[in-house]
Amino acid sequence: MKPEDLINALNDIDYSMIEEAEENQKILALKLREKKTVLLAAILALFLCGTAATAGLLWIKPDVRPEGNSLTVYMREGYIELPEDKIQTILDTRIPERNNNCILTFDTFAEWQEFLDIPLVTSELLDTPQNINTFFTVKAAEEKLKLMSMLSLTTVERFFGEECSDVPLWSGSITITAAVSADAVEREDSAGVTDGKAEIIEEYTTSSGIPCVIGKIVSEKNAQNSDLFLYYGYESVMYQLWVDTYSPEEEAMILEDLKVIADTLQIVYPAEK
Amino acid sequence: MTDEKIIELFWQRSETAITETDRVYGRYFRSVAYGILWNHEDAEETVNDTYLKAWNVIPPERPEHLKAFLARITRQLSINRLERNTAKKRGAGQYELILDELAECIPDTGEDTANRTALHDMLNRFLRSLSSDSRTVFIRRYWHIQPVAVIAKDCGMSESKVKSMLMRTRNKLKKQLKEEGYSI
């Protein structure tokens, strides 16, 4: 037997053990951070949808509804029409040897925004061009060669504050569904489907005038545990921030931290607002 | 969207299946791929390749647990890519280190490849016999192919403790493999 056999055989082990290991690692990590009075690990997923030209849509607050054990965001016009010249650029950049993937690298969010010609959510905390290394891949539909089904932005990690320098502010991704279906005018996105009941706990406007909705799902298995969800922005340009909490005290602390984060974020508006 | 609905989209050959899969599980698959590859471009491509493979195998497959099904594909594709990268002398080198570690208890005898089904049954039993923490560390090292330093940091342990736990677990594994008749 070779070591590779063992590595390969591990691929088939009962997946529940992988999930248990991930859960246990979270618990171990929590123990590590118990003494810290700062925000716990957060995962920030950023969703962009809509188009800059869709006047009137951009300024509607997130339509978040608790539905059973999940929070669902309803978004209209959840598709982006990519400009024709950019489509051609992408098609011209495909690499046949790499499954026709097209990899475009941008040094700054501004370049990314300029390329896509869409409004882009950004953050003061992310406004450090020399540290930003973003790129997204475009997958061309192989059979029909019509343009792409997906753009995705890779993980961006940022740190804030010395006390939690080892905690990423976010580790998320942007997924943009590009125009392959003109009749797709409404979509919904459910988050945090767990075993508990979802509820909206706060809706407010930040000091910079951006609407915010905070939801929560408490675990039925362990009432000490809950997931907090911050939806920040407008239905077509939105941050979604999700944080696990493991005690009521921690939940209260993170709730306050979420508000601080919301106040530090910016949205770069399209010029025609 | 539920797994059932996503799988149904695959069966309908709707490209929305890929979009929805990425929306629900993309972040997780990227973390699995990046944990192994330590390269964002490679990880992103691997996740895209995972979706392509899913597109090609569903149908006829109808996985009961979509996340597990695709996570295994992501891991295997990541390892394949890591092997190619290692051959080209690039990459983090973790895979070679891990093979060396496992070779200590499973030297390459040049014999035929082990019966994979029997081996994974044995691994299931073996892993379940471990303590929760030992299993977590073992899985992170040999399933997620993560560096010892990262495991130590994430689990709040010293590197020496992680190494010690891994060593003990490998020794137990060696013993169990021997007891069950594997050539070592």
C-alpha cells in the first residue's frame, strides 16, 4: 500500500466526521478566543445584483423575511447585463488548456468596477490597493459558448485592531449571475438554514444613511448558540455578514460590533444616484 | 435553495444549478480547495472544475448529500492539482510532507493498490475510535491537507502538541492496519 492510497481512501470516509471535525474546530477556536473582547470570526459574503442603469431599484432597503428556520432575502432584477465589449474581452481571454476559463486579475477594486461598469460595494477597511489581490474567473458555457454563468471573487481577508489581528474581518466571495436568462427577474437567497427559528431583531439606518437589517436564528439544539445576520445596503448592492455566537453575552457583544462594522462600511454609488 | 431543488436543476440541465450550488456552497468549496492548494487562482479553478464535473455526472448521479458529494470532488481535484504542481516544483509542498509522514507508518511496498472500499471502511472505524480532538486534528491534516502551523493556530494548540497528537494517531493507525492484515 502507498501513502497515496490512504489519502485517496480518506476521500470516502463518512462525511459526518468531516462536519463534526469542522464543528469541533470551531469550539476549539472559541476556547482560544474566550479571553478576547473583540469580534469573533466573521464571514462576510457580498452580493451584487441589479444594474447601475436600473433606476429606482438601487435604493430599496433589503427585503429580508424570516421564514421558518431561515432568513430569505428577496431581490428583484438579480442579474447583471455585462457590456458587450467586456464580453468580447472575456471570450478573447479564454484559455483552452484551462477548460476555457478566463482569468482576469485586477489590482484594485476600482479597476474591477471600471471593467464591469457596475456599481461596486466597497469598504474603507478594504481600501488598501497594495494589499488587495482580487480576481475572478469566468466560466464559459462549453456546449453553447454563450457567455458565462458565473463570476466569482476570491477570498479577501482583512484584519482590524491589534487585539484580533488573527481574525479575518471577512472571508467571503462575490457571486454575480451574469446575463444568460433575460426572464429571470426575481430571485431569492436563503441564508442560515439551521435547526432554529429565524427572526428579524433590528432594522435601522446607519449614521451614513444606509439601511441595515439584522436577523437572528437561535439553535434549537443549544439555546446558547445563535447565528446573527447583518444585511447592509440596498437590495441591488448588499453586504451580508454572518457571525456564529456561542453565548448570550457574546451575542450581545457581536451585535454591537456588527453595528460598528456597518458604520465603517461604505457603498460607492453610481454617479447617477 | 434546498439540495433537492438544486439537484433537480442539474437534472433539468439548467445552468442555474451551477449558480445556486455556488451560492449555497461555493464559499465552503473554496475554503476546502484553498486549504489544500494555498493559491487563490488554483482554488478558484478547482471549484469551477468541481462544478463542471458535477454538471457531467448529475445526471445520472443523484447524490443524497450534495455538499458531501461535491466536497469530495473538490478535495480530489485539489489533490490532483497539487500533485501536478508538486511535479512542476511549485506549491506549498504540504502534500509531499504529508506523504512522508504517512510513509512512516505505511511504507510504499510496491504492492498492488489497496482495496479502497475495505480501506475506507477501516478508516471510518479507526477515526470513530479517536477522541474528538484527535480526530479533528487528523482530519484537518490528512483530509484538508493543512499545515501543522495552521491547525495549531485554528485549534488553539501549540505546534508541538499538534505534531505529538498526529504522531500518536499515526502510530495507532499503523497498529490497526497491521492487525487488519494490510502490508506494512
